[in-house]
Amino acid sequence: MTEPLSFEMSRASLPPPRLPVAGVRSNSQLPDELRRRREPALPRLSEPEIMRHYSRLASLNYSISEQFYPLGSCTMKYNPVANEEAARFDGFAGLHPYQDDDTVQGALELMWRLEQSLAEIVGVDRITLQPAAGAHGEWTALRMIQAYHRSRGEHRTEVIVPDSAHGTNPASAALSGFTVVEVRSGADGRVDVGDLDAKLSTRVAALMLTNPNTLGLFERQILDVAEMVHATGAKLYYDGANLNALMGICRPGDMGFDAVHLNLHKTFTTPHGGGGPGAGPVGVKAELVPFLPRPTVERDDGRFRLDYDRPRSIGRVRSFYGNFGMLVRAFTYILAMGGDGLTQASKDAVLAANYVRESLEGWLEVPHRGPCMHEFVASARNLGADGVKALDVAKGLLERGFYAPTVYFPLIVPEAVMIEPTETESKATLDAFVDALREIVELARNDPEELRAEPRSLPVGRLDEVSAARNPVLRWSPD
Amino acid sequence: MPYLVHAADDREQMLDALGVRSVDDLLVDIPASIRTHELDLPEGLSEQETMRCVRELAGRNRVFEDRLWFRGGGVYRRFIPAAVAAVTSKPEFYTAYTPYQPEASQGTLQAIFEFQTLIAELTGMDVANASLYDGATALAEAAMMAVVDTGRQKVVVAGHLHPEYVEVLRCFADGRGFDVRVGVEHVATDTAAVLFQQPNFLGLFEDASGLTELAHRSGALSVATVDPISLGLIAPPGEYDADIAVGEGQQLGLPPSFGGPHVGFIACRRDLMRRLPGRLVGSTVDASGRRGFVLTLTAREQHIRRAKATSNICTNHSLCALAASVYLTYMGPEGLRQIADVSYQRAHVLAEQLSAIPGVELAFPDRQFLNEFPVRMFHVEQSLTRLRDAGILGGLPVGRWYPELDGVVVFCCTEVNDPDAIQTLVGVLSESGVAAQVPTTSGRSSEGGQGGQG
């Protein structure tokens, strides 16, 4: 089943929607040379057609509302509907960012209290809520670390990133003007401390780490790593993609991290929106506080205000104060869960991952020893003899009504299948998922041709991505 | 506890399967010295209590009636058709992930393909990407594209470009290691890009063609920051040969929401396509020839190219882009033109009436504007307070960003400001007489404006 493009359904003769007329007439006229010459080819559709078009498109999607998303490092958990209602309150959605502080006291208090809660959860001194997404938060933190070193008269040019890191880590480091140095993972899936020692020097500005790492393993030598990094004067950066393993269990700040980014769209249940908007707050220890983006939210005598007077700030990382609507959602979630609920959420997430991991023992390879934290990485390498790849496993899951795990990441595991079940999937769902994976493994052995032809019952089959990239068609054209 | 799904016996069965007694037995890799004992946070609340608490915070904000908003500066009140929220609140859209698995994501992918087309058409450019965070980061990304494309290390900001956008640009430039200069006098043969806003932050039209020619004469790229509603009426970047067009899409169906989430867009000439940051959706076919859409040209992106990616962006603002698509599809070309035209007419009537008040005058009477315009007035602070007391969100004082524009207030009109609302605003300002009173100390003054940003 496919749906035509809105442009293909457009009819030139359709009248425009009824809109207000000016009701006043000014003496001025827009000069001709400023006017548009060619009308943009926007579609002309009636409202009933528009609504049906988008409803049909919606029906072509998998989503967390209907399907289980075992997407490793993405933390696809249930998005509470109360959060959506809260963000739509007129008292939030109807605020201009340039209203006087005394007319937005509730909004500023919400931001202040969210900052306090997040700081407690991750163990830092202050947090900026400005970054719009995780990668944006990474870059913001690196800019602060860069400003910190410069303020001490040090010109540090390198950032160390493990070979298991998310691609955003090296990209964010490069965007901040750093040279990226890669550190190896050892046989146990953790950072190779010997290799790290060899790569640390006074040229290094920071080590970026995810903990638990992208294999879902806790970096158990983290306290030694922190000491080594700090001994060279470098800072330790925490990629918060995997924080869902740790709420109420262990805090990055207590592990020795100096800067921490959080993905509110992962750990704190704000919806992914088909690829955003998210929010990527960054928490820092005291030494980095002067460099926070401005404005910050301050409380004086019970009154809240935006503080722009921060002379050592790195400046702004986006317009206004961040994705405020997402902040409202995360705040609502934290209120509802409380410290006890967040702790149980992380424990349930760890339990679910280990349960699925154990259930797949003997079906897929799991190259690193457990227990794991909130996710684990399996490998489809054992199916290679039948010509089956991780991609085929992914497509087989789509055919069986599950979204696919993250595949081919982390790069250090061949044919990687990265599974993160989260705390909001019932045992029945986890069991059904395991059954589906076992069925796929059996199909791979008995009829690999059939598996490679899946999915068969989705709106489209496997798409020709090679020709899409070779001859890119990125838009509909009027002719 | 809310949102958790297990009964106690579910947990026990899973623990049994693992052969452990508690989850703590699974946390053996965490050093005991750093285990958290208890988070210092309040206990969880029922939904009823949670929502009462959140609603109470919402109630401590002042919401101005939309028809009485006369403030813009990057965030605007516009009419939002009900269709927009009806579509974006479909869980199949808002709870989906980035469409990595195309067979299970055709709805999101096709919606993005339509968004890319809508933005390309609107800006008159060849191609657009799937969205960026906001207008400010879109500008910074465009500047970085120009730096890479030209191999030059300096960009020039011309005219009054949104001061927060420039501040964000500086933050990116400072990390990446290129210079930002303000003023066209800096344009030279080492300039990577000339960046301007049309209409500019004060609402005034820049000479977009002239600035583009200036850029091209120096071998630099021309980067236009544009207002998407304005493009229903005025010349788009493609018609004056700009190389990259960026902007903020909030006006296309998104509520003000204290500044976000909104949506940045970026569009360019076809030969710059591979330098674009972020996601791109392309059209292709499956084995049986059915059309489908996929994320494409991913070799530019961080998850493939890592340190050599064109940008670090991963999550963008897909759902906001969907809102913009629904809005533009609802309006169509004539609807969009009418919205822009009504805004133009009303803003010009407001400008005529405001400048007839003694003590209020247009700050740049010889410059053309669209639907925002700067006026110079006495006693800015008292005037805005008087308006506020009357339930009106008055114009934006801009002296906090531009000392030479102390005493200048930018007023904005859109289709939500009906003629009665305009009369109300003008009535309050002229009856109060505050604007006309000659100040006792020194000339025109904003008395500091609000906030005071360095």
C-alpha cells in the first residue's frame, strides 16, 4: 500500500481556505521589485483530503504506541500521555520568550526545579537546559571544556573517544575543532586502560565515555580511568545515552565525570517524534559552571530570573532557552515517578535486558560476558554460514510486528544486533520478542532465501538504497 | 508506580530465569563506593496530583490574548488550523523513532520528503534537508557549509540579523575556528559567506539582491535567513540567487511555547547538496517497483563518517517539520500569500496610526518593511507597562542588543491582530500620553528595557 504525494493530489482549480481579510487598508504598497515572481508550487488540497492523507501516512508507520522498539542506545520507552497534555497547557504553550520575567515565573520555576532534579539524578552542580538534542549537548559540553582549558592558558587539541562510541562523539569533537584520538576496547568490551594510558597527554582536553558503554557493559574500572584522566588535567565527559540503566543506582558525577549530557527523549520519556524534537541538557561540576551557556535561571528570594550577566559563558548554543515544551514533559514525568519510581524504572530496565539476553543464549552469539546493564549486543555472525546478516534479522523482526534492534553498531562487534528492551515492556511482550527472534534464527537455518525476502507484508519491501544515493531524488518536481 | 508494567511475580520469574535473587546481583560491575543509596527527590505522585502541580505552575504565567500580541522578534502568534495538532498528536507520528527502518517508517519518510519539497518550493532553492533545531543553529550550519565549500575562514554578517542567531553563530565559529565579522565593509576576497536576514530583525527589508551580488563578486556564498510566511508574498532567496536559505519555521503551525521546540530549515543549490548537514530523504523503489522513501546520502553523516561528518546532528525536529508541512498544505500558495498580505496591511495601518501619536515616530521612515517595524518613543518602559496593564503584549525594545537603538521598539502585526485589537493598542498608547511626555532627565530612553543581555 502506498499513498500519493500531497503534490500529486493537488488540483489547481481548488479555492484557497477561507482566511480573514485585512479589514483595513493602508496607504502603502509593497514595491514590485520585492514581490515574488513565481508562485511556490505548494499543494492545493481541501481539509478532508489533507486529514485523510496524513492519517494514511500515519498508518504506514511503526511506533512505540503500537510496536515494541528494542532499539539499542535509543531507549524507546512509553511516552506518558499526561506529559503531552501538560505541554499543551496554554500557560506554557502560549508564552512569548521575550515576556518580562515577572510574567513567566511559573515557566522559570519549572526550569529551575527541573535543573535541580536532573542535577540530583546525575550528581552535578549546575545544568543548562538549552541544547536541543544529545549531539547538541555533547558539542555544548566540549565547548565548555575548551573554554575552561583556554581560561587556564592551555591549548589542548585532542579529544579521546572509544572505538565503541556513538558516531556523534567524534563528530561533536571535530565540530569543536578537536582532533579525535580513538582508544581501543579490550577483550572484555571495556576501555583498554593500557591503550588509554598511552594516548593520554597534556594535549588531551577530554575523554568522552558512555557508561554503561554501547555494549551495555558497566566500565567497572571507571574510578581508575577518572583518576588517570584528571591526572593529566583533562576532563571526563559522560554521554548520557545510556543513563536509563543508572537512575537511583549510580551517578555519573560520583564516578568522576565533569560534564554529563542527558537525552530527555530517551531516559525522561519525551517522545521521539519520528526524529525529534528532543532535548539534551548538560550538567557540569563547579569548575565548568562559569562557562555554561547563557542565560541561566536563578532564584533570588523566591523570585526567578534569567541571568545574562555571565562574562565567562561560552554564549548561546541555540535561540531562547531550549526546547521548553520538552522540558515540561520531562518535569511532569519526574514528578509522577519520584525518586523511588525512577530507581525502580532503571532496575526494571536492567532486569529486562538481562532476561532477554539470557533467553537468546544459544540462538544468537553474545560475544561479551554478562551480566549486562540496560542493553546488550548480540551478533548474527553465527548465521553467516547460511548467508544471513544482521540486516536480515532486523527485517525478519519487522515482518513479525516488532521494530528492529539497532544493527551494525557498535562497530567493534561484527553483525551487531543491539537490544534495549526498557522497563515499559511487559514480560509477555519480551517473551513474544524472544520467540520471534528464535523463529528467525530457525528460518535462517532452514530457508535463508525466504528470510532475505522479508518483509513481505509491510507497505513496501526492501528498498533500493544504493540507487537512492547514487541518483538522489530529494523532492517532488512540478514538471 | 506509573508507567511500570511488571507485577511482583513477573519480576520474580525473570530473576528466576537468570538464577539471581535480586537486581542487585546484576549490578556487580558497579563499585560499591559509588552506589547511590537513595535519590534526594520527592516520592512519586498520582496523575491527579502531578497534573495539579504542573497546572499550578502554568497558572503562574501570564498568557496574553493572541489578538493582543504585538511582539515578534523571532517568535510570532499566528492562526494555527486545527488540522495541525490533529496530525501531530497522532501517536503513529509522535511516538515513532528516526526512520532507520524504511519499510516500517514510510509515513514519517514520505512526510519528510514532502517537507523537503515544500521548503525547496517556498525558498525557491533546489533542495532542502529534513529539518534542523531552530533558525539560529540553521544559520550556523549554513556558515559552516560555506567555510568548508570555499576553504575560507571568515564570514560576514550584514545588517540587523537576529542577535541571538549571531550569538549562536559565534559560539559555533569559536569552536570550529573561523571568524565572524559584522558589517558589509568586511566583505573581501577571504570571505566565505555574507549572512543577512530578509526582512531583518527590525522588520526592515535588506537589499538582498545587492548583498548577494556583493558576496558573489568576492567569491563568497550568499546566505539568506528568511521568514517563511513572508515568502508567500516576497521574493524568495532562489529568485535573487542566494546560495543557501535558512530560517525558523515556528510560524508554520507551532505555538510560541516560550521559545521551543520550533524548527530550523535549510535549503541550497543542488551543487551544495552533499555539504548539507543532517537527514535527507530520497525517493526510490522496492524489488517489485513500488515507490518508497529512504534516508539517503548518509555518507555525510556522523554515524557513518564520524569525525569527518558534515555536522554532528542526529536527532532533528521531525515532528515540528510535520506541523509545518500540514500548515503549508492547508494554506496552499494563495492562502499563504493572503496571510502575508493581511499581516502587511495591518502592520502598515498600525505604523501609520502609531506614528501619528505625538512623541512616537518611525525609527527608519525611509525603509520598507513587511509586518514588523521599529518605532522610536519616549518612556519605553512605562509605555509597555501601561500596555501590559491593559492586557496587551507590546512591541519588543531592542536597545538591549543595539545601544544605538535605545528607545526603539519593534512592533509586529499578523493576521491574529484584528482591526479592533489595533485600535485598542493605539488607544491605550495615545490616551495614556506617556509617550508624549518629555522626559525630565535625558532624551529618549528605554530605561534599560528588560533583561539586559550583554
